Amino acid sequence: MVTNVARIHPFTIIQRERILPVPGRVLVKKGQQVSATDVVAETTLFPQCMILDVAKALGVPTKNSDKYIKCKEDMQVAEGDILAGPVGFAKRVLRAPKDGKIILTLDGQIFIEIANAPYEVKAGLPGVVKELIEERGVIIETCGALVQGVWGNGSIDFGLLSVVSSDAKDVLAAHQLTVSLKGAVILAGQCNDLETLNAAASLPVRGMILSSLPPELIQEAQQMPFPIIVIDGVGNIPMNSAAYKLLASNDKREVNINAEPWNHASGDRPEVVIPLPAAENMPNPHPSIDYEAGQLVKIVRAPYTGKVGKLVRIRPGMTTFQSGVNGVAGEIQLEDGVQAIVPLVNLEVLE
């Protein structure tokens, strides 16, 4: 069985691959120090092709339009360059709409490949470039505290952590977002309304770490101009105690928030990194983990969503649940003393 692991660690070595989807240029050197927002590699994706109608632009017959074309195939042009003309008393011309390359001129038409803005990969965390991956990216290493989440809106930034919610169960309200939080990364509980997100954007804040978001706010959260990480899930879920205690204990420290979406194929998750000085005998950054008694776990499905406890034992054989489904289950001693029997697929090991 594949073990679900959410890394919530007060002190560890962190290594991350930052990879382009297609070959491109690596912009940093091995051994270089980078910040979370530094661009480490870039490439060009899906160039756009435009077809320009010379006859229509110049107001001339199609059969005569080729003679007014001034550009040639494979020519690099800049936005505003004259591609055809001038014609007539008004000296009509056809100009390049954007920077690009002439692909073809044929039958009164100009085919131009537009140079798109480069696709950039940011470091995502501060650290040292440990290895270069030729034409594709880098491996970055740092050490510090790590808290991984389940959802992110795709942005990256860093700033001083400000704990707004005094309890993991609190719901963040717009009136709590005062001018003193400008430029901060906010640690809160739940956020249940668009007014609060807009208030954070108007300050603006540098990031937001939440326990949960209701499904109707997901689309709006994706459009916010700052990174948002959800630690526990979609709905109304208090933050699990392990994540909240670790984050709250680092109030006023600089934190780096990488809210890139959870990639289930690679295992990469949205995460918060709190840089700390290196020490001897640092923990292995990528230990192999199996479910076993004594582990701290988080339950990710109802009726105990977000609850944290200790895995007492894995029950032998298959367990039949009230739903009628059979599965491998564990006995969990929750923090409030309740003993729960939970399918292993509904558990995340907190490592």
C-alpha cells in the first residue's frame, strides 16, 4: 500500500527539483545562493502564429498585394516594424503587431510567429543550487522547518510570518486584516468569505496560510495576487494541531510560501519552508516511510477530518466499515482521547 505522507517537520534538510516542462535555459550556477522568487530556468512554450492579410490592411487588390511586402522569410521583426507598404496618398502601411519571426509570405498573406513571454521556473525556496540538470532545471537544497499542505493557488513569495488566529479553529474575518499586516505572510484558520480575501489583497499581504477554504472560494482564491496555501482541505476544517503548533511557534520569522498545486504523480505539494541554520546530523530529507505503530497521523476524511492522533496498530486482515466497504484499517488514539478505527487510505503520516 502506498503511504500518504504530509511532511510537518521542525528541522530537516529539504531538497527540491525545479524542472522545466520542455528543454530550455538554466539561469543559475552550481553552488549559487537563491531566494524563493529567483528565476532558475526558463523556456518558450507554444509560440503563437498570426496570419496578416496584406490586401485588407493596405486597401489594395489581393492579386497586387505581394509587391508591397517588405519582409522576407526567417526575418526577425520588432513590434511596429513596417511589413508592407506604404500605399496611396495616406501612406498606409502594415506593421508587426508584436516581436516575432516571419515564417512565410504567400498570396498576399504574411505568416508571423509571435515571440511569447518566456515560461519561468522559480526556485520556490531559499537555498543553494546543489545540482544542475542540463537544459531542464536544478536541485536546490536548504534546511529548516517544513509544513506541507493540500492545495495552493500557484504563486510563490516570502515574508515575515504573522499569526492572526489565536486558535487553529478560528475563522479569519476582514476586520482582522489591519495595516500592520501589510507585507506579511498571514497564518490563520479558516477563511469563509470573499470579502476577507479582497481585504488581504488590498493591503497587500505577501501570502496566506489557511486550514481550509469552502469550495465556492477556490476560483476566487486562484486569482488572488498573493500565494495561498490550504493545509487541511476544502470545506470548513480546523487546522491540524501539528501544523498549527509548528507554524505558530515561528511567529515573526521569515517564511517562504510555495503555493504550487499538489502534483500527485511526482508527490510535490504546496509547502511552507522556514529557513533555519544548518546543524550536524540533520535528518534524511527523503526517508522511506511505511505505516507502523507509533506514528503521528492525520485523518483526511469524515467523520474525523483534520484530527491528529497516534497510530496504535494496524488491524489484521480486512475491516468492514459502516458503508459496507472492506479495507485495511488502523486503530488511532486521537488527541482528545477518542479511539477511532480508520481506513489506512484515509490517513496521512505526519513526518
